Amino acid sequence: MIEGAAKGFLGTSAGFGADLNLTIQLIMGVALIGGTFLARAKRYAAHGVCMTTVLVLNLAPIAVVMLPSFGQLVLPRLASHLHKRYYAVAAVHGVLGSAAELLGLYVLMVAGTNMLPEAWRFKRWKPWMRLEFALWMAVLLSGIGTYIVWYTPLWRR
Amino acid sequence: MKRYIRNVVVCAGLLGVVASAAMIHGSQIARAAEEKNAAASITIDNFSFTPKEVTVAVGTTITWVNHDDVPHTVVSPDKKFRSKALDTDDQFSFTFTDAGTYNYFCSVHPIMTGKIIVK
């Protein structure tokens, strides 16, 4: 849960869960950027392991931190409060994040398994992977934005 | 005639005593009711509770009002009270029926803490 009594370690008003989540997401972002360099160096096996690890590991913070927080603090008032920065930034992050995670899982299933029928499999890899990478970076930026709006009062004034 | 005057004086005295007793009793009831319905308010603004520490009498109802533009909560670590997420201008009230010291915090922003002392 993002809620709790434990204080965070990044010097903002966020709790430990939120700070840990942001730190993990930044490390994952760096790992993804590293993964693109592996692909450019034609080290495709290492690239696949790197991207898959990040994609699968990210399911944990989504399930443990982000979804419960979104469900408790944003979803109940989203429809009537979407004009407010607090809800809008979280909604944008939620939509982009869901799209990035689902697209990533799709790319992983096409690239790493034979689970999908031929008709559902793409042939051109680069556009899909570049789209996924761009989406993930947008998610990372919107996540940082969400953290700032939610937990840093000095930056809001 | 003398006897009559004495009776009047005695009756007046008794009436005075009864009236005084009634007034004292009434004021005690009023004070008790006042204490019972005592109220205090704590504002939430710029990620802090103001005042941070409050001392109140037993039976006081404290109301927290969120003036921030982000949601906050009011949570007792020992689960004596817990608000839902309070959006801008939302309120949460709790009546303190037992003496003691009650710490609380915002579960979204644990850096925000406060204390209620009930005497």
C-alpha cells in the first residue's frame, strides 16, 4: 500500500511505499534505456532478458502500490474531479501505464512465446518495440509528475 | 399582623433559597451540556495540521477540515479513529469520550502528524 505510517526517505511528504516505488521505477527506467543499447549492439538475448525482467517485475509495484492507491484515492472521485491536477495527473499516468504494461506483455508474448496464433503476431519488430519504449518513458515522466503533485507541497505553490 | 409579616418573610426566604438552588442547578446543567457539546476545529493546509497539538475536555468533538487541494486522511495509529480520504473542504469529526493522548497522522503523507490531549 502507498498509505502507511512509515515516513519516506526522499525528503518529501511521501510515505515509504511511495518513495520506494519511485526509486524502483527510476531504476527500471534506467534498465530499459540500457536494454535499448543492448539491442543496438545486437545483443538480442541480453536485450530480451533485460526488457522481460523489467516488464514482469513491474507487475509487483502495480499490484501492491499503484492499483490500491488509485482505487482508494483517485477512482471514487475521478469522474467529478478530473479537472483537478491531483486526479488528472494520476488518471493520465494510469491510462498510459496500463497501455504500456499491456502492450509490453503483448510484445513479450509475440517475441518470447508461441502462445498467440499467427494472425495476432506482428512481423515488424522495431516499430512495436519503439512504441513500447516511448510509451514507457511517457509513463515514467507522468509517474514523476504524479509524485510531485501528490507529495511535494513546495513545488505546488 | 406581626405573625402574618413573619410568615411572609419566611415564605419569601424559602422561595429565595429554592430559586437560588434551581439557578445553581440550572447553570451546572448548562455547563455540563456545554462541556458535552464542546467542539474544536483543526485545519489541514499546506500539508500540515493546524494547530498541531490541541488540549480539550472529555466529550469534545474535534473536526478536521481539509483546505489543501490534495486529499489527506486523519488516522490514529492505534485505530481509534480513521477518516476516509478528505478532498478539498471535506470534513471529518470524532468525539473524544476518554481522557488520554491521541496521536494521529495522514496516511498518504506520514510526515503530517498531530496530537490531541484529552483531559
